[in-house]
Amino acid sequence: MTGNRQREGRFRRIAPLVIGAIVLGACAWCAAQPPSPGAGAAGAGTTTAPTSQQDVVAGTSVSPVPELNPQAVLWETAEPPSNPQAGDVWIDPQSTMQMVYVAAGEFVLGTNNAQFEAWLQAYPGYDLSLFANERPQCRMRLGAYWMGRTEVTNAQYQVFVKATGHRPPNYWQAGNPPPALINHPVVGVKWEDARAYCEWAGGRLPTELEWEKAARGTEGRIYPWGNRWDCRRCRCFEALVGRPYFTMAEHKKAYGAWSKRHDALLEGPAPVGSHPGDVSPYGCFDMAGNVQEWCGDWHEIKAYERYARGDLTPAASGTQRSVRGGSWLLSDPGHFRCTTRYKGVPFGRGTFVGFRCVR
Ligand SMILES: [Ca+2]
């Protein structure tokens, strides 16, 4: 095993990450629609793509996934290594997913009153109802886990579809994702599709607590990169159209105008990892923007009150699943915070919702 562990002292492109495809969910404004005021809801020197993906994806492209953190180690072992350090990356040979190690330990979850007050100073008149279900703030200990370094791509999802016969997203053609979208996150997948993929890959969907820790690190960052909003760091509608902030009404009007001139599937989501500034302390990409992400939990409005009491027992039932992170079609800075809790009906196939796996 140690023979496969190699220090990352220089740039190493993780093989052409042939990821695949595209999505086209019928309604971009349905499923995981977030609350107002915005909208809806390599290393080791290896340079070749995994054979499994090369075999199934017509046309390859070089992944834009950024280089590893210089201190990180890339593991290319059959099973997850037994002695990783936080931020190390393991490439699962079956799924080709790159997984980032999140070490066991405490982290800050939720938002406190001082942060609410600071937010109101920065955005006078802001409707804090969006923040209502992420209190109280507390510290919580989680065990160690591996978190997807990026959202699952169309190419990766295609390997799963080929192997299992699972239903492909509606926007695919003849079982294949559009070649231009192979490195884009798979979207237009309902919660059960995401769950099935993760199970096939030997993992599962993250809990919202696992998602939040991987996104903000241990000390309670507001955004994956820090505490200051910067639309240039992530894939978001503000950056797409060059406007700084929208109310709900302004946003809908702006999106309506934009969508008449652009293809939302082709020009909305970006290739995974193509915004290197949208990176978490552990090295996970696109947790603020690009596409929103299914989590494994049933959405429970008062879950954070339960967490604060030390009760991590997940809700046994519900009507909507947890969704975390902002997306390319949102523009309100509040929507990109690591603590913003979204929800979506499990059968929704939004074109702005994808997922990543944990194990
Ligand atoms: Ca995301």
C-alpha cells in the first residue's frame, strides 16, 4: 500500500477524467427549489483515464479538475487506504470517483446569532427566513469518511448505466450523454437514481452533516473558501450574467431573459472542478455552486435543534429529501452558504440538482 502512496509535490493531472454527459430535466425550477429570495430550490503520475470509462464514453476530454493540494497524497489502491490524512485523495477504481478524506473529529455546524447580525449589516433588510432552520450553532463530532471530490459526472454515471441498465437521464440520447457534457455533473436524476448510483459505487449519499463538514471544514466557514462572498469563485448566475445581486423578482426576470438566449443544459452547469476557487478546506470542489446536491436524509425542519441535543438519529420518514449547496441558476449570496438547507421532492429531476457520494 505504501508503494502506492506518493507525495504530491508537483502538478499531476488526474487522468482525463472522462466523465460523462448531460442532463436535461424537464423543469429547471422544480424539485429542490430553495426558499426565497432567490430561485428554486490524480496524482501518482497517472495520466490515462480508467479503461472502464474510455470504453463507454464516445469522445474523451481532459478533466479540468485542479491539481491536488501540495500536502495531499493520491491513493490508487483497490480499497480505501487505512492510514490517510485529511485532504488525501483516493481514486475508486470501479467508479473512478475521486474521494477526499475527511478525518474524524469535531466541526462547527449551523449559524449563530452573531453571524445573523453580521449578515444583516452586510445585506440590510435581508429576509432571514432562509436561515431559520440552521440554528442553533453547535459543535458536533463525526467519524471519518471519504467524500466525493467533485459532483458525479455524466461520464461516471454512464459507466453505472452501462453496467446496470439503470434508466439514463432524459437529456441523454440513445443511452449516451451529449459528448460536450461528459465532464459536467449529471443532473436530471431523482433521489433514488442518486442513491442507486452511490450503492453501485460501494458508497452512499452523504448525510447533510457530512456534507456540511466537508464543505466548510472544522471552524465554521460561511463559504467553502472562507467568509466573504465572491461570485467569481463559483458557478453561479451572478457570474453568468455579471450582476451582483437579485431579489426574487429581479432574479426571475433576469433568468427568463437569459434562458431565451442560452441553452440551460449546455451553458448552465460547468465541468466539475472547473472553478478552482470553489474549494473546501478538505479539497472538495463546487460545494458552493454549479449544481445542488442530493443528500441521504429526509428533510427535517428542526433537525439542527436535535443535533444540538446530541441526537444524530436520522428522521425515519418524510416527504422531501435534503439538498445542499447552491447552483448555477442562483444569485443570492445567502444561497451559497455551507449551512443553507434545501429540500426536494424525491421524484424531482431538476436540471440544477446532481449529487456526490460518500463512503
Ligand atoms: Ca455543487
